[in-house]
Amino acid sequence: MKINLPPFIRAYGFSLLLLISVISGAIIGICCGKEAASLKPFGDIFLNLLFTAVVPLVFFSISSVVATMENIRRLGKILSAMMLVFIVTGIIASAVMLTGVLLYPPADGINIDLAAKDNIEQLQASEQIVKAFTVDDFYRIFSKNNMLALIIFSLLVGLATSAAGTKGKPFAGFLSAGNEVMTKLISFIMLYAPIGLGAYFAYLVGVFGPELLGSYARAMTIYYPIAILYFFIAFSFYAYLAGQSNGLRKFWANITPAALTALATGSSMATIPTNLAAAGKTGVPEDIRDVIIPVGASMHMEGSCLAAVLKIAFLFGIYQMDFSEASTITTALAIALLTGVVVSGIPGGGMIGELLIISFYGFPLAAFPIITMIGTLVDPPATMINAAGDNVASMVVARMLGGKNWMGKYG
């Protein structure tokens, strides 16, 4: 017998279940303290299942969409609109945090005896770019550590399948079937999400709670409120811009599972499956969501843009340097954008971004662990913003390419 659930429960039921599990996990972590670490394996199971599925999911979703795309020019339009949205939203996020650190300097009153600035060896940028976009052996392409290379390979496979014409039809069918199977697999994995996320939150709060509350308090009092406000205000604005009130309603009705997965796991890649599902429920066309969300998980990091500006301002305050000069502000915006949109796609991009900050301004290597700690403390909300930003970016691109009535066509 079919059970008719109220519309609110149908729309928000699973999200509410995840929220309850996360809150329950946090309470268990507070009560049990470090003993909550015994629950971590239950969270690791969920995380490992997602990481195992994400590589074939990305391959089949991108390659199948491109292979069956009747108009290849549309792919070029999608990619062009995507990069425009990524850059604009990255600049906005950086500017928001810049305003925050100018009004409330993160290192004000902090007195740490550190060595003077010195010269630091420049990064081998060309080598990092090669490693980001290519691999030197076929088996390495199917690794979550080489996501940009996998995305490019998937695009090329899809293009080659389309170019093969009639002879490529059987392979195109295989790719489409693989996409359907992997999507169904993700729905099975998500049945375990309430247990996995609850256990992971219990572990995080129980083990790292005291350190998170006691370290870098002033910097966190800047980042966390700004990140939360950005999450609700900026993404509401983008969603409204993309689909008016209907877009706003659908975005918030579907984003919770992806946002909580990102918050708990600290991984944009682990959030790809739930993000794709959320974008599908919102009505984003398949060819747009299957390209933008996997690419965005590698190279669209609004949360990282926020964090980069905070790190720069923090170091300037520690070394008692003037952060208010126009040239300094401009370069901080540029570095934040580079860190959040370009460097983030390079393996180990977070560390490379931090080294880029130190190298550009000539800070000593002693500054590296200082901003690395900031990166660790802001990682959960930053990842949540990164993942949700990919989702709403796909909505904005759908609006740019499909016109103001795109939700009526696909939603």
C-alpha cells in the first residue's frame, strides 16, 4: 500500500533525518569526548563508499553526456559560462572576506616572536600544472587524487565517442548505462548516510572540539560568521537570480544532504554524488550539472577564497605589516581568486595555495604552519560553501543558457 506523506515531509524528510543524525552525533561527541573516536570507523565506511563510487560516477556522467550531446557547441557554451560564474563568485567571496578583515583585523593584539621575512624558493608552477591536468599512466587516471585529469579524460572520451558517429553508438550506450547504474548505486549508499554522518560528527566534536574552540579564536570569530552569512545570503541571492522565488525554494529544499555531507567529510569530491542528485531535483539540465559539479569540486572554491584572504590578513597582522594599502588589497584579491579557482584543482592544492601566499609576500617558512592551522580550522564550513557553490553555480549557468524560463523546461 502506498503511503501518502505530507508535502513538507516528502520535500524535507531526508534532510531532516540527516540533521537529526548530525545533531545526535554532535551531542554524543560532547558527552563522550575522545572516546567518541571509536565511532569513526562507521563514518569511514560511508566516506570510503562515496570515494569508491565517485571516480566511476564522474567518468560515466561526464563522458555519457558529452557522447550523446547533439550540439557540441553547447559544451563550449557550458564551459565558458561556467568559468565566468566561477570567477565572478570567487571575486565576490574574496571581497566579502576582505571587508571583514579590514573592519576586524584577525591578528589584532596577537604578539608572536617570529623570524623576519626572508626569500623563499618559488613554486615549480609548470610542473604542478602538468600534474594537475595529466597523468603518466592509464591506471592513475582512475584515482580521486587526479580529478582534473579524470575530468579532462572523460570529456575527451565523450567527444571521441560522439565523433565516431554510428560506430560509436554501442559505446555511447555503454556510457549511458554506466551512468544510470552509478546513479542508482549512489542512492543505495545514501541510505547509510544518517549513520555515517552521525558517527563522523561524533568523532569530530569529541576529538577535535577542544582544539577547535581554543585555538585561533579571533580568526575564527571572523571566518565562521562571515561563512555562515555568505552561505545563506549569497547563495539565496544566486538561487533567486537563477530561478526567482521558485529557484530559491528548490535550492534550499534540495541542498541540505550535499551541504551536510561536505560539512562532515571535509571533501568536495565526496559530495559530488549528493550534489548531482540535488541539482537534478532542482531541475538543472543533465548536461550542465554533469559537467559543472564535478569540475567545480576540483576548481571552484568560494570557501577557499574566503580562507585565503583571512590567511593573508592574519600573517600581515602577525608581522605588523600594513594591510590597508590599495596594492596589497588588490594582490590579496588576486591570490585568493587564484587559490580558490585555479590552484585548488592541483593535487595538494590547499598546501600549494598556502605556499603561494608565503612565497608571493616573502614570509618565512615559519609562517607556513600558522596558516596551515587556520586552513584546518576553517575546513568544514569552507568545504560546505565550496560544495553548495558548485550547486548554485550550475543553476546560474542553466539560467544563462536556458533563459528565464529554464526551470519550466527542465524543473
